[in-house]
Amino acid sequence: MNYFELFEIPVSLTVDKGLVQKKYFELQKKYHPDFFSNESDVEQAAILEKSSLINKACKTFQNTDETIKYVLKLKNLLEEEEKYQLPSEFLSEVMELNETLMDIDDSNVQQVETQVNQLEKALFSRVQNIIEYYDEERTTDEQLLQVKEYYFQKKYLQRILDRLDGMRNIAPSR
């Protein structure tokens, strides 16, 4: 049973977080291990496993990137620890940003962050309709492969943003 079946919601790249919360509480009421303390060890183990699955599903659905990753895996378009080959044009842009990070100071942290955010928005605009209007019956593997590329590109950009956050946190106090 996949997470969407468990939560009785349609497969989507963007889930209704309010509906997910509602379904989460319903499922936790129904399958919380404390309600099965008088059951056999086998039944308790099964309920504990189901409760764990509910928690993992909810956590996945709360993060759009994790939801995208999960759907790509469901569709057998993404493998765990996959080494995805990104376009050289994108890698060149990322390399330039990383070089900028080597010589960065407080005055241009915001500038680099703005560049990264603008690049991410431009990348998202290419797949926005696919992500927002995903339909399991009509969305093609080719379209999902575009989303996959966006997913990996966004991971690269997130690492840069994380580095910028780290630089802010270690900046000398005055």
C-alpha cells in the first residue's frame, strides 16, 4: 500500500496539506498503538508498523520536494541514491555560484541568495503546470522526467542556500 492509498487521496505532486492533516488524525485515532495494548504481539507489531507508515506518509506529504520524490519513485522514474546527470548549462551556473561563495563577504550574501532564488523560480516555471496540474492518467513519463530534472536542480540550489545560511550563522558578532 502506498502513502496515497493509505491516506485515501489521489496521487499528486502537490497534496492538500489541510486534508492530509485531517486524514492523519483520523488514521492515528484508528491505528494508534495504545488502542491495541490488549491485542496479541503479532497484532501489536502490525499496528505499530502501520502507525509508523502513517507518520512517514504525513512527513512526506508536508514537504513538496519529498512528495515529488515519492511520486517519482512510485512511477519507477527515480532510484534511491541515483546519480542524475544534470545539463552542463545548469552545472556551469552552479559552478559560478559556488566560485562566488569562495570569495563572499557579508555585503554580497544577499545578492547570491537572490540569484539562487531567481534561478530556482525560473526552473520551477518550466515545470509549474506539470506539478500543479498533475493527473495520474494524463501526465506522461516525459513530463515527469522534466519534474525529475527540476527536483535534482533544486537540490543543488538548496545546498548553496544552506551554505549561505551557514555563513550567516558563523559571521563574527560585533
